[in-house]
Amino acid sequence: MKRFLVFLLALVIVLMASIAGGSCYLLDYALGPEPGRADTAGYFQRFAENHPEAEVWLDSLRACKSFRDTFVVMPSGERHHAYYVRHSEGAPVAIVLHGWRGCAIDFLHYGYIYHRQLQCNILLPDLHAHGLSEGDAIGMGWKERKDVLHWMSVAAALFRTKEFIIHGISMGAATTMNVSGEEMPGFVEEIHFIEDCGYTSVWDEFRNELKSKFGLPAFPLMHVASLLCNLRYGWRFGEASPLLQVEKCRWPMLLIHGDNDDFVPSWMVHPLYEAKPSPKELWITKGTTHAASLNDYPEEYVRRLKDFIKR
């Protein structure tokens, strides 16, 4: 009997250690910053190869020294970085938010659309723990919502504008929706939100990845990892919920999602759309995988943005 109890205790210890180790791996895998995140030369090279039409625009901005960047100190004390281009004083400013483990440079082609085709000022921040912005762990768009509110105040002063467009893709879309549920600063007179392939919650997204990539159930790894996240970083997977945030948003929002997206599953857009009060619009792109709606439907994408912002 004594040997059996010793064996049982050892088994429990091994299981607990395995769960803790697996949860730590899950947390580090999901929230660990990209190792080469500060390689701006590499990102610019990739941008030039993938988006030659926007590269011509970028070269012209550089030639006249209109493509600029800035560092600001966040309320947390961290230094964060962004690129910006002025169109005209008082024109709307489009703040473009990149995806998980990306950076502002990866999404400059969205900035090209807003600056060149929609006549907007643009600001593209490197979100917390991405690009040249400081941070030890990715916040999956939850803690970053406060950073975006600070960037809005920076943009208001920089461009002397009261009109904003917040456009995010993937994790940037989740960030956009999280921002939409916050009380807007007093200087905001008009704002439009565009979320492209964002998730309902961090819990839902991580659960999907855990199953699809590793073939594992949510219990118990997700529960322990969420607890560790709260202990380390001060937030839980369940509270990081764009679904709950959009319920509080009374500003216009355009929701975009590809019907062949399996990274952020296509089904997620439907409860998000249902939860969002009017005004709202939904566009499901046919045959489109994750974050590829602009690539698959470039002309319609720009037209829909233009029509949505005008309305």
C-alpha cells in the first residue's frame, strides 16, 4: 500500500510538472516577441518584394522626406515607435494596426491606400513588443488598446485632426475592436473602425490553435496558461474579449473576414457582427484565407473602404 501511495504521488507530481511545463511553453510560444523584430532593413526589403506598387509610393515619400517615424513614451513608461505620413492638416488620420509578430512595415500597403487613394494622414505604430517598440510579451490586442488610445492623442496633435479611422488586421483587428469598446477621448468628433479577420477572444483563438496545431484539448493547459499569464502580465485569456468590447461600441464598424480562414476561423466574424450595435457592415470574401482579402479583392476592398468612410 505504501509503495502504491508513493507511486501515485510521483505520478501526480509528474503530471503537474508536465502540465506546468506545457502551459509555460504555450504562453511563451503565443506571447514571445519575434526574435528578429528590430530588423527594419529586412522588413523593408520584404515589403519592396511583395508590394512593388506601394514601394514606388514609399520611394517618392522618402525622396521628399515625407516618410517619417517617431518614438513616444507610453503611460507605462515604455518607448513605442510608429511611422507616419502627412497628407494635409485637418484631414482624417488612418491608424493602421499590424498582426501578430508582424510590424508596421508589413502593413505599409494599407497606409498607401489611405494616403494615396483616400487622402488621409496615416500613422502606423509598432504595437507593444513588436518592431521597434519596447515590451517583453505580446498582449494579443488587449493591453495594446490603451497604447492605441495614446497614439490617437499623438495623431490628433500631429495632424490637427478630430477624425479618425482605426483599421486593424488579425491581431490588429482584435486590437481595433478592443479600442472600440473604450470611451473615446474628448477630441474625437468622428471615428470609423475597420476590423479585418479579428478573433472573438484570446481564449477562443488559443483554443483553436491548440487543437488545430497540436491536437490538444483546452483543459487543462489553457486554464493553467491563462493563470500564468495573469500572474506574469496582469491579464487573463477570457477577459481579452473583442466580442465583449464591440457590444459597447456605438461608432460605425466594418467587419471583414475570408470564408476560407482557418487561422482565425471564419465563424468568429458572425458572433462579432451580431454583438456589434448599429451602425455596422459585414463583408465576407469568398475563397479567402487569413488576412488575404485585400490581396484577393484589391479594387473592391478599396471601394468598400471609401464607401464605408463616406457613409
